[in-house]
Amino acid sequence: MDPAPGGRPFQKLWAATATSNLSDGVSLAAAPLLAASMTHDPALIAGITVAQRAPWLVLAFISGALADRLDRKRVAQAANWIRVAGFAALAVAVLGDAVSMPLLYAVFFAIGTAETLYDSSSSAWLPILVAPDDLGRANGRLQTTFVICNEFVGPPMGGFLFASAAAAPFVLGAGGYLAAVGLLALIPSATRHRQEPSAEPLTVKGVAADIAVGARWYWSSPTLRSLSVVAAMGNAVSAATYGILVLLATDVLGVASGWYGVLLAAGAIGAVIGGLVAGKAGEWMPIGTLILVTNLLSAGSVIGMGLAISPAATVAFMALDGFVVLIQTIQVVTLRQQIVPNELMGRVTAAYRSVAVGAFTVGGIGGGLVAKFFGIPAAFYVGGTAMALTAFAVLPVLNDKRLARVKREASDPQGTLEERRAGTSP
């Protein structure tokens, strides 16, 4: 294997990503199983996903401003401390037989708040730790690690731990986040990012001014707006379908609760393979074509999952979905980091992800309601169709020619300006 891009600092960030994502993966299976032990209402179970993603609608902009103002390492550590506290509180409640759906919602709202801080800071931190030419490899390793820990190892571990002791997965989760705090402490401070000379002091007014700068930059870019729409639709459909996947598995397919995590992990095999070949896929296929093809294949996979032919068929469709989604994710994240100035990265990323991740809330609610009134498979059919329509709707902006020009302008803005003045820019 090639040496890790960025050397030892990146390796530590990579290890911290692994431990925290393992905790996420454990909860991915344990949380819905805990909820299903209290209710079988699909809308209430989907509400966990809604609670976790809701902070992206109300807090993401503040988190992005803080990521561009403060030491990004400290922001990431603070986010993991919030996660430690949330999981520890949930473990104590389970042990004390005091768990409830409102408590689950509160804990996962806190976890979601931590995600806004961590994701805004880490995505802006990475381009400082690695060279521009290594961003694709670094993102590939981080995203593949995310899948392995979050979807491949964590879910079956969470399922089996929950079957043995309901509090165990949350105790393990708190430990994983605590380990991530320690690993991040070994990386040099992340303050080497510029702040506008005219920036306001760190006050409510100053943070509001920072947010406005990032939001304007995001909105001025048709490329980022269109990418966020694609991501938003994908995330909404993911929340609408994977949020009730536990019901499809247990109620429709007859999968035992202890094997639910294995179902998720088997589907993640495709995503791991996708992460390993994402770099080559970007070489074989222009980015615009890649986005279109992966969107359409993901849409077909979601519809196929809804058919609920058998557990094996569902796993196959999940594997295909994971394969194409991770290829697209790695390429799009790298593209964003290439075209957004690093001093604005936290705020622009927050604006982007408030749209993209905030859609989980709408999707979770919508998927739960569709499943409740029209049956569980209906949520998969509606979601897959919506994804396919979105893929074609953004094609005028996210095509090969326009994206190539955007990347060229970002890499050499002065040269592109001179071309325009001379009338030679396409």
C-alpha cells in the first residue's frame, strides 16, 4: 500500500476517524433496535434519524463559522466530548431501566450537534494536513474507513452486543469517542488557516458576519448548489429508507434482531469495494458522467431493495448502492475541497451540508409517513424515483464541460480572469 498521504498527522486523524466511526456503526444497529423494543411505529422509529440530522438545519452555520475562527483540532475534540457524554447518559438510562423515546431523541439531537462541529472542522482541516494532489487518496481512505467501521464492523457488533446486553453497545460507543479525543490530541493545532483582514471580533455580530460570507460564497456557486441538491435528495431517500430498514428486515423479510447488523454489514461490502476503486473510477470517467451514472444506479438499487424479494437480494441491492454512493462521495468531497478556498472551507461546507444533511430530517419524516400509510416498500419506490429525476434535473450544471471549467478556474483564478478579459475562456 502507498504511504499514507500527509504522513503521521494524517495517520492520527485517520485512526481517530476509525474509532469514532466504529462507535457510530455500533449505534447504527443498536439505536433502532432499542427503539423497536419500545414501539413498532415506523414514524417514531424514523424520528431518531430526524433528531440526529435536525441540528444541520439550525446549527450548521454556527459550527462552520467556529471551524474557520478557532483551532480546528479543538473544535473536533469538543465534538467528540459531546458524543461521549451522550452515549454515557444513554448507557446509564438503559442500565437503570429509564430509557424512553424522548430520551433517545434528546441524545441523538446532541450527537447530531456534535456532527455539525466535527464535520465542519475536519473537512476544512484535511486540506491543511495533506498536499492538494493527495486529497483524493486521503478522502478515499477516510471514506473507506468510514464504511468499514460505520457499516461493516460496527453494525453487527452493535446488534450482537444489544442482544446480549442492551447497554453494552452504548458503553462501547462512549469508549470509542473517548479514544478519538486522545488521538486528535496528538496532532498539531489546526490554526493555519487565514481569516479575512476585515473580519469582525468573535462576538454574535462577528459570527453572523462570518456566516453571511460563507453563505454568499456557497450561493454564488451553481456547482455547489447543484451538488448539494443531489446530496440532499440522496440523504433524504437514505433517511426515508434506511431509517425504516429495521422494519423491512424484521417484519417483511423475517430477519432476527441479532442478525440485523449482519444484514447492514453485508451490504457495506460493496461500499468498501467502491472506496478502493474510487480513485480509478475518477480516472476512467469524467466527474459529471460519474455523478449521473452513480445517481441512476443508486436509484435503481433503492427501488430493488423495496421489492423485498429475499434477504440475499436485499443485500445485493444494498451492496450496489454502497458501491456507487461511496465512489460518488469521495469524488464530490475532493471536488469541493479543490474549488473552495480553505479560509472559507468551514463556513461553505456548513452551508452545503445544512442543505445536504438537513434533508435527512425531511426524508425521515416523509419515509416514516409513506411507510405508515402505504406500506414499507412504498417508501423505497418513491425514494428511488425521486433520485432518478433529480439526476437528470441537475445535468445542465453538473456536466463534464462545466465541471472541468470550474476546476480550472479554482486552480488558476488569475489566469482564468485574464482569459475572460481576452475573450478566450470557453
